[in-house]
Amino acid sequence: MSGRVAVLEHSASDLPGVVGQHLESLGFELQHVRVDLAPESLPRRAELSAVVVTGSIESVTGGGPSWLARERQFVSECVSEQTPVFGICFGGQLIADVLGGTVRRAPEKEVGWREVELVGDVGMTPGPWLLWHEDEFLLPPGAALLARTDVCAQAFVAGPHLAVQFHPEIDDALLGLWLDDARSRGVLKPDDAELLVSGLARFARSSGEQARALVDWFLSRL
């Protein structure tokens, strides 16, 4: 495989991790774009095989940060032109928003390693996957639910686009960045941090394998 994949990032810790590593191993060139730094230009959509939208501590709701409108417009244009978009957590919520779905505060915050309930014959495993979010997406018109927990939807497809609420990209380096950031903002309970670290130690190999399989499935639908 070959081609260029734009990776839209929102801070120094919003990296594609395992997802990006696997795309590169398959021969794709990654074009990293820090949307929050207001680049002069976003990638040329005609040159892209796909787009990955990473997570963020920001929210799609309530107007969002100053850079969100520009990113929303870019993703909307990608969707309109059938450039496949793979959205992770915040990125998945942005896809839902662009497609006419709803993004809102979830009934409860989900933090930790959890299995999801699969809906139908889908190209993913039940996990455990790493969940870390406060908002949720409600499916846009025409989308097909892939997975859920008892709290909210966890994955859907709409045409070539894939949105997930969990974090397939996670690895040791990323988790370290996220924990440091969460501690600095005082938003992470010590028990939650311990569960996140111990879970990665336990599930690192299977997490990487299932993340790569999910990327392969996304690519198979292009």
C-alpha cells in the first residue's frame, strides 16, 4: 500500500501512536498537522488517501476552541468528497457532528480498560480497549453502529468513515504524556491512573494487535 494520510493533531500529546506506526509500516506517508497552532494551510484533500483525526482534551460542543471551526470545515469537505476519515475519541465526535449527529456530555465519564459490545459482523474485537472521555456521540443519519458500552456508543461507520470513542492508538509513550497532562490539570484520580498503567502493562500486546487489525479493516473499506 502507499499514499499520504493526513493526521490532524491538537496538542503535543495528541499523537497517532500505534495507528500511525501501523500506517507507516504499510507504506503510507503521514502528514502531521497541528491544527491548534493555526497552520497557514491544511493538506490538499486531492493528495490524500485518508485522514486520521486524533483525540483532544477539548470538546466539540459549546463552540469549542478557536481552531475547531476550521478543522470542522476541513473534515466536512473530506466527507463531502469521500476522502475516508478515521476519527478517534474527539475525532470520532467531530465526524458525528459533521454528519449531522449529536455530541453531548456522556451520562458518566468512562476511564479505564473495558470491553465493548459488538453490534453485527464488524472488523474489530471487543477489547479490552482504553476508554478516556467525558463526551459522547449520537449516531448521525445513515450511520451503522459497530460497538457500544452500557454508557454510550463506541464506534460507527458512515460510508468510508470510521469513528471510535475508545483509543486504539495508545502505547506506553502516549499514556505517559496523557497522565502527565491530566495530573498537571488535576483531573485524574490516583486510582484511575493506577488502573490505566496496570491495564496497559497487561493488555499492551493485545491492544496493539487489535489496533492494527482495526486499521487494516478501515483500509479494506477504502
